[in-house]
Amino acid sequence: MRNPLSLVQTYKMTNHKITVAIDGHSSCGKSTIAKALAARLGYAYIDSGAMYRAVTLYAMRYKLVNSGNVKVQELIGVLTEIKIEFKYNPSTQKSETYLNGENVEDEIRQLTVSQNVSPIAAIPQIREAMVQLQKEMGKNKGIVMDGRDIGTVVFPDAELKLFVTARSEIRAKRRFDELTNKGETVSLADILHNIEERDRIDSTREASPLRKAADALILDNSNMNQEEQLDWVMRKVRERLEGNF
């Protein structure tokens, strides 16, 4: 059996590219896995959740959302004024989110944005606009994208689809540690409530609800560290790549 790394190195020298779609629950580490995988493969990484967070931040700044209550028609009316981009930062070696030319990568990760993003992401017109942008970003393949409906709506023909999950209390603790490490004062109970509420909204919304694609592989990372997760995913990538040689 070939070594996954050597296979990927061989793969990088070919013109063949695949699409990797990663879906799953909030705060389950989708972005961490996707970023690491994209770096290993030399692919572009797109955080679709950051796009909805950027729209949410815009809505918060212009008083179009408050405590989950969205001024839907007003927000839809200004969608053309919202420009979202991803730019690679060589100093951090990460792709960062820009809203109308401003780097908002740190601001969109705050709990206040998390508390408002699900109702905004459930608006059909906003999902339609973001999905079209996501499809455009991935039209040439060679991309890893994570979110809630990547394998079911954005890239239903992706060569590799993953559905990532973990127990809610574990996801809450991970999110709590992340925010406190950034110096934010947050409540573990509030974070757990937010995660469970986001799961409910994401799974029951009418437009592109969160669900596992029929051909997606489930990755429950409740008891896995980041290295173990990447090793697991790389084995699945290897299987897909071997099928194309």
C-alpha cells in the first residue's frame, strides 16, 4: 500500500483535481480539518460559514439584526452592497475573510456573531446568493470547502464528501476554550445553548437544511485529536486518488 503523502505528492504533479466537500454541525472542527487538508493537498480552501458570518456582521453593523430578529427585506435589499473575499495571509499562512475590503476574520468569530448567524443563513435569498458565489469559486475543482450544505447543494458531485460531527458538550467545550484563549469572557452554558439552538435551526430551516449527503462519510471526532482526524481524512483521500490512477 502506498504512503498517503507520497501519493499526494504524485497527485500534485498531475492535472487531475477533485473537490472535497465537508459538512457538519457547528463547532465540530470542520474548518480546522478543511484547512489542514487543503494545505496538504495544495488546494484552495473556502470557509463557507465565514461568508454567512460576514453577512451577519454587516447586518449587525447596520442594525438589521438584533437578538436573532432579522429585518429580512431590508437585508435582502442591500445584498448587492456586500462583497466577500478570501485572501491568503503569508504571515499567518491562513486564508482570511474580507468584508467590503476590510479584514474581519477575528470579528466574525465572536459569540455575538454566532448568536445571530443561523437565522440569517436560513434566509433563502441569502443562501442563493452565497451558493452561487461558492459554485463560482469551485468551478475549476482543486478546492476544499466546508459548511452546512456543501455536499448536498453546492457540490453534489464532489468526489469526496464528509459529514463531521461530535457530541454537543464536547463541541461547546472546544468553542469555550477557543474563545477564552482569545481573551473573551464567555459562559460554557451559553455556548452549549447556542450550539444546540444552531443545530436545531440549521437542521429544520426550509432552505438547504443541514443533512448528511447520501454518499458522505461520517467522521465523529468526539474522541479524536487534530492529527488523528487528518490521518483519517487523508486515508479517504488516498482511496479516492487511487481510484483515479
